[in-house]
Amino acid sequence: MTDKLKTGIVYLVTALFIALNIYLVVKKQEYWGFLIPLAIYVAILYIISLDKILLLITFLTPLAINMMDFEWGIGISIPTEPLLIGVFLLFIIKVIFEHNYDGKILKHPVTIAILINLAWIFLTGLTSQLPLVSFKFLFARLWFVIPMFFVAIPLFKKESNISLFAWMYALPLIIVIGYTIFNHQRFGFDEDSGHWVMSPFYNDHTAYGAILAMFIPVFSGFAISTVKKPATRLVSLAVTCILTVALILSYSRAAWVSLGITTVIWLIILMKIKFKYLVVTFLSLVGLFYLFQFEIIDRLEKNKQDSSANFLEHIQSISNISSDASNLERINRWQSAIRMFNERPVFGFGPGTYQFEYAPYQRSKEKTTISTNAGDRGNAHSEYFGPLAESGLLGMLTFIGVVLFIIITALRVYKEAENKEIKLLSLVLLLGLFTYLLHGIMNNFLDSDKASIPFWGFVAAIVAMDLYHRKSVPKQ
């Protein structure tokens, strides 16, 4: 192709682009035509640089907005989920036609555990009360797991991309924090408005708090690490302070608790306390609770402190199981999940069906002022009780199996890594995951891009470190 012909094509395309936008703006009052160059650029990236697409998705996630079609009951996060679906489809096509995916990834214990969990979700989808809902749930899980785990692991072969991934999520998250605090101060930073001022970027304060807690260990680790450059440490300290202030103002008690327990876990790891002592301590605590359960429950029922804008009172309300509507509603949802499990212990009611099926399993004496029979206020409020009701005992156990293999892998990398940077990353990512896994006892957000992208991204980074970075490669 001659230079003259190339120039002519450029002029022609430019003229067509200008003419199209003039027509759209003048005749239709529409402005989407200006996004055509960006769409073309993204399409090219899909072909030549899928790793940049993943980083772009990560950057856009905190800023994404959930669009709900109430007529069809379908929600999608714009623009991240369409981009994820594109990566998912392209990965499937490449695997089918190229057959060159790294076999080491497929043989890794975490990968095997994830595949078993996905297979069980598929099987229980076939026996579901609402098959359409269950397969929608399965496909949503696939377009999170495949891009952010199977496609992301090769991205993390390059060590610097692991830290870059955390920064790509955190920087736009700071923009959301600024937006949230600006809105919050208009209402005097009161507790009630703290539940929704992060909308439309996050649905409520619990999802927002869970993500804030997830990234605090990561940037705290960057801030105190001796392997990071001084400038990086200083910026990381500033980010940690911003995240901490935002977490306090989120009034998310579950996030506070998860971060507090994770701090204890961090101390246990640093002090290298042997596993057998932890088991003995855990069993002793369980035994003490069993012996004094009536006294403990009686003491908890005497706590009448409800949620409050006062920080200390809000902490005290965490153990209120007598009058706090939020705490009581969680217990109501968990009790309903257990009753559903008792009725269908093997296959459950089907993935994603809890919110449509739990109403008949509520008891009137357990209902609260925020209880509903419509299934329009969330699900089981637990990453563990939800699968128990929806996919039976194996649904919960296969997810717990994924969690255990993630923890084992991360601890192995931390223990055996010869590179100090890898040792640091394995620890802070594990602690970040711990905050979410503990928070997952009381809430569940893995069906949303806000939580799934950092969660599966952290897991992918841990597996990549185990496969490619745990032992130093001798320099040639």
C-alpha cells in the first residue's frame, strides 16, 4: 500500500467519522459516536494485548455502575462486565483453536479446587428449582473467574504486574472515596447516610467497607516494606491513611471486625506460631463456648446498643443480638438457609436461587423490621451459608476447599520465597483475602464485579507466585 493511498484512507475515515457525529448530534441529539475511536482502540487491545485489557477492567471496576433491568430482573455492571464477557469469549476461542494454555496452571491444587467447585455449581444447576437463574449465576461466575484467574495468571508472570494490579484498583477507589466523603459531609457524617452515600459506585456501605478492608493490608505492607522505594512507601502510607479514614466512615461493622481479626492473623504469621498450638487454642475456645453458651448468649441478649454514629457505641452494637435489626436479620437469613439445607441437603435449591426461595423458611418470631418475603433485599448474607442452601453440603465444602488451598499456597510462597518482594506480596495479598473471607461469614459479594475482580485477581497472583516466582531463577 502506497503512502498516498494510506493518506487517502485516513482522510476518508476521518471525514466519515466527522459526518456521522454531525448527523447524530444535530439530528438525533446523541453523542455516542464520539466513543467510536475508543471502542476501536479497545478492540485492537483485545487482539494484541489482552493483559492491558485486564488492567483496564481493574481500573474501571471501582467506577463502574450497575444497570438494572427490573422488567427482566437482569443487572449488569457497566463497563466492566461487557469487557469481562469479551475476555471470557476470546479466551475460550483461543483455547479451542490454539491448545497452548500452560498445563502447570491446570494442575495446580487451587485450580483443581476451583474447577471442582464450578463443576458442582453446574451439576446443581441441572437440579435447580429455577434452572434459568442458576445458569445465569454460573455464567456470571465464569466471566469473573476465567478472566481474573485463568487469564490473569500469565499476566502475573511479570512480577511488577502484581503490584500494578493493586494500584490499578486503588487509584480509582480513592476517587470514589473522595466522592463518598464529599456526599457524607453534607449530612454531617451521620450513620444513616453512611449506608448509601457511596452510591451509585457501590450498592451499600457493607460492600464498600469490604473492599476498603481488603486493600488496607496491601498498602500497609507496601508502606512499611524495606524492599519498596522511599517514594513508593510514602505514597502507600498516604493511600493507607485514606483507606482507613474511609473504612471508619463506612460504618461497616463486619469490615471493622474482619480487619481486626486479620491483624491478629498477621501477628500469628510473623511470630511463626506452630499450627498445632493454633488448633489447641481454637478447640479450647470452642469448648469454652460450649460449656458457657447459655451465659454467653444471655450476656449478648442484654446488649441493647443499636447502630450509632458514635464510634464506640457502633462497635458495641456488633454483639447486639436482641434489638439490632441488621444483626437479627442476618441470623434470620442464616436460619432460613439452614432450614433450606435440611430440606435439600445434597443438591440444594440451585445456585443463585436463595433470594427467590427463602421466604417460606422464615419464622415469624425471627423476622425483623427489615425482613421481606419478596426476595428483593439480598441473599443469605454469607459466602458459606449461601452455597449450603443453594448447592447442598458439597456446595459449601467445595468453596471451603478453594479457600483452604488458597491459604496453603500463599503460606508456602511466603515461607519458601527467596525474593523479598515475592515474600511481601504473598503475605499482604493473603491478609487482604483474609479480610474478605472473614467478612464473607456475614456478607457475600462474589456475585459482583466490585469484589470478584480483586478477590480472584489476588488468588491468581498467589498462584502465579507459587508457579513462577517462589524460587529465584539463576541469572545467566
